[in-house]
Amino acid sequence: MTTTQTFPLKQETDIVVVRQQVRKAAEQARLGLVSQTKIVTAASEIARNALIYGGGGECRIEQQMRDGRTAVCLIISDQGPGIEDLDKAMVDGYTSGNGLGLGLSGARRLVDDFVIRSEPGNGTVVELWKWR
Ligand SMILES: Nc1ncnc2c1ncn2[C@@H]1O[C@H](COP(=O)(O)OP(=O)(O)OP(=O)(O)O)[C@@H](O)[C@H]1O
Ligand SMILES: [Mg+2]
């Protein structure tokens, strides 16, 4: 069984909604409290990037079952300028703006599976997985 919901990321307040909805999905998937907080925090960072750098986008929230295991899967996408050098962007402390440069690298550490696809001119898609 899979459930899917999609939420817009057009303004700052949408990040609050996404945080709440990710928390709810993580509870429903019966993730532990620590895992819930980790995926909410990761979602928040990636959603903020989609808003700031990607000019807005959306967050899809899915509950997935594979081989009898349950996961929450988030797909956060934008159609902004994309990331030219992904390896560089993933390094702790790299920022092209005024951030700390810890959003991408931190989010990767907080989830079980992290997939990022981006090319200049084609936007960015980040998948975040947390398993029960
Ligand atoms: N969705 C995106 N579209 C285009 N560029 C992005 C996107 N997400 C990240 N980047 C690029 O990758 C860099 C690193 O992102 P990261 O989230 O790690 O750091 P930051 O946003 O600069 O700072 P922090 O998240 O710590 O406040 C960004 O500065 C930006 O150049
Ligand atoms: Mg960031």
C-alpha cells in the first residue's frame, strides 16, 4: 500500500505546513520519535533550498512498503536553475549564498537514503527516505 500527498512550496509558511505533514506521515508510519525528528529536520532544509534557490517547488510525501518494511519517502522538487557542481554543493560548509552550507550535507546524514538529481537549467529533485 502506498499513500501519496503533495504540498506546494511557494512561500515561507509552506515550510511550516510541510514540517507538520511530514511529522504526521512519520507518526502514521510508526517511525520512532528520533527518526520522526530527523526526517522533519531534513525535509525542512531541502524544502528551504527549493524555496530560496529553486524559486519554489513542491513536496510529495509517500508512505512506502518494500519487502515488508515501511518507509516514509519525500520527494522535494523545483524547476529552478539547478546545481552546477553537485559534489561541491554536498560538501559541509559550501554555500553560494549566506547560509552555513550545512543543509544538503546535514540532510543526507539525517536520513537512511538520500538521492539528489540536478542539472543546470533543469531544476533539482531530492528524495529522502526514512525506514521504520
Ligand atoms: N534546490 C536548489 N537549487 C539550486 N541550488 C541549490 C539548491 N539546493 C542547494 N543549492 C546550492 O547548494 C548550496 C548548498 O546548499 P546547502 O543547503 O547545503 O547550504 P545553504 O543553503 O547555502 O546553507 P544552509 O542550508 O546551511 O543555510 C547552496 O548554497 C546552493 O548554491
Ligand atoms: Mg540550505
